[in-house]
Amino acid sequence: MNAHLRTALCIGLICLAACGSDSDADPSGVPDPPFVPLAADGPRAETAGPRLILFLLIDALRADHLGIYGGQATPSLDRLAGGAYVFENATATSSWTRSSVASLFTSRYPTALGILSRTDSLPPGVPTLASQLAMFGGYRTVGISTNGNAGAGIGFAQGFEEFWVPEERRSYPDGFGMVPAEVVTKEALDWLDQRERGGERVFLFLHYTDPHDPYFEHEGLSPPPTASGRFDGSRSSLEAMDKEPQGSLTEDDKDRIRQLYAGEVHYVDHWIGELMKGLRVRGIPWEEMLLIVTADHGEGLWDHGERAHGTDLYQEMIRVPLFIRLPGMMKEDGRRIEEPVSLVDVAPTLLALCDIDKPRGFQGHDLSPLWRGESRSEAMRYIYSEMDYSGRDLESLRLGKHKLIRNRDLADREHPALELYDLEADPREMKNLAGRKLPIEDHLQAALFKWRRALTADAPEREGEERLELLSPETLESLRRLGYIGQQEYEEALRKQKK
């Protein structure tokens, strides 16, 4: 039995002792998770849909760094969101790419998929958004990927007819190349130029990675940093920075990195604007396009002591932008939706907009009732996130303005076992209310137990040890380039592959 399952069982025993057996009436009043039982398959047929579904995923983009969410002006994205349904409180299922994008593609939580560590891959044959659009909507499915954590080497190309990583990169002299937004936009427009127009429907997925480190300065397209600091945006410099004791970093050090990050957001915004101009030039008008913009996770930027991501479940890492623009929507049609939602809801929503029933196993739900002014069931109001990565094992559950974070690692004495926050009064999560005997704490603890029990019921067995040598050399290189594995781990994995 692996450590993850042992921890889950320990938590289960504790909660069972508190709440009684399944045969007892549940004193907590907590509804079952909305995916229990799983939705059944419905009748299917190839249906009509928008000519183009454009799905833009922007890596490591904090919601509060877009103008539409109160951050810096991001003219292109702000303009798109102005005529869209903007979700104020969209939450990623995890705080790092692989787990989060897996949920985005499959409408399943990381535990249910078995994707929580660096060596987990998307199971073959699992229904994905792309596969359902291809099979039941007649869409030609195309993906341009720039992050190996959501790449073909670990199963994320399933359902795509075409899926590739551009070759053109930008890098520091001592670092690996990153695919810049300019290249993603250019290759997307080139692909559109080369295809036969006809009546073909296209699902085009573009993964922009620019807000993910390493960070570059973009002369003329992003403001240069004004803070001097001792560190630049290169991978080697950021790794050195992360090894520094927290007390030794000055605000100037941090501000320089924050400004470089903001510059990358400004840069990707510019090239998304160029993408939209290119679509108009090619005769693809708004009334024929369904647009989705979101992110896989945010970035710490020291709000809770962490620079990057994948280390906790605070809002700066899991609150993401999400807006959906339907064909024909105009600026006056836009609407802001405050109801908290999850990224597992994105795939079912897109399928519903194409009159395609969601497959058995999808755990999210169609969001369109929210922009029609309808309310969600009580069970759907719980928003769940989790991570078992980089030495932390956490889960969180939000209900309305309250959010509970639970440390699932019972041996971890460095971090609180429970954290409770009132996001309305304390949006930056600085005042932990756990242990004050608030009724909402008991309620969310009971709800978390139900979610954990439901998610692990049919979860695949996971190996207790990561085996990086099972990944392809290309995937290993991408993970090293993005900082998910160190140089020593990389070399050791390659050495084992050669044996």
C-alpha cells in the first residue's frame, strides 16, 4: 500500500469515528459529490457546431494579472473578455500543469485519473474533450503544445488528429529553449492557411507558456523591469534564487521577478491580439467562433513565501482566469459570474454547446445554466483541488466564501493540519480560522471526507516510487527545462535508460 492510500485511510478512519457509519443518518448535512453516481452515457450523433472552437490555455497565469480581473491592463484579453461570460472565481483542480491539464481535458480530478506525480501519464483510451469532439461532433482536432508536462509523451495528445511542439525556441545562453507566444500564434495561423476551408469544423487548442519561467524581456512588447535585484529570469538564476534563505531576499529581488512575470503576461497578451487579427484577416468572424481562455494554474510570487507553483493550494496558485465567448456574442452580451466553478466543468460545457452528451466518467458539469441565471445544486457548489507533489500532500474544498485546506500528510509537522479562510473578508488568506470551533469547519471536514472517499473508490493503483527513467528523453528534457526535475535527476534517469 502506498503512502497516499495509507494517508487516505487514516483520514477516513478519523472521519468515520466522528461522523458514524454509512448506515447512520449523516449529521453533517453534506450532499454526496455531484459525480456519484457517474453520469450515464446518452444517445449520440454527429451534430452541428461552431465552425471553429478556439481554446487558449495560458500557462502559470494568475487571474489577478489580467485587467479584466483588476490587474494590469491586458488590452487583447480584456477586449475578448468584454463580450464573454467571465467567471470571477474559477479554480484549477491542482497547482501544477500535469494534474490540472489532465482534469481540463478529461473532466476528472487528479486522484480519479491517477495523475499526481511527475511520472504519471494519462491512461490510454480515457475519454477526452478532443476525442469526444472528433467522434461525435465531426471536428478536426489540432493542438499546439509548448509544455512537456501536458505533452504527447505522457498521453495528452489523445483525441487530437494533429498535435505538435514548435521547433523554434528562445533561450538564455546557459539554458534550454522555450517556445515564445509569437511562434505559437504564427504556427496556428500558418496551419489555418494550409488547410482546405470547405465546411470543416476545427477544434484548435493552443498552449502558450510565456508566463511560466524562465522569463525574458521583450523589447517594445513588454515594459522593462525597473527593479534592479540580484537575479534575472534565467533558469539558473531562478534556481539560485530559490535556494536562498527567505530572509536574504530583498523586496527589490522579488520585485524584479514580479516585473519580469508581468512583462511575460503583457507579451503573451500582445500575441493573442495578433492571433485575433489574423483570424479576422482570414475571414473567420466572431459569429462562427467559440472561444475559451483559461490557465492551468497561477504563480506564487511570494504571496505565501513561494515564488513558483505546485507547492500549495492558496488562491494565487489555483484561482485562474476563465472566460467563454459564444459565437455571435457582442460586447453588450458579456456577463460576469461570481459563482465558484472548477476547471473540470470546462469540457462538459463545451460538449453541451456542441449538443454532445458528456461521456461516462466526466465528473464536471455544464456551466451554461449559470449564464442563463439559473442556480447550481448544492452538491455542485463545492469546489475541490488537490496536490501530491514536491513533498506536499494537500487537498482543499471551497463552499461559497469559505475554503478549507487539509494537509493529508500526517507526518508533516512543518505545515498546519487544517487551514480555514473566509475569502470574502480575507482574500489573501492571511488569517487562518481553523480551530475556532466554527460550524463551517466541521461541515467542510465532513464534506472533504465524502469527496476523498468518492474519488478513491475507483482510482487506479499508483506506484509508491517515481520512476523518471520510464519517461522519454524528450519529456525528461522538457521537465528539466521547466524546472520540474533537477540536473542530477535528469542525468540519473538517462543513465538508467542506457542500462
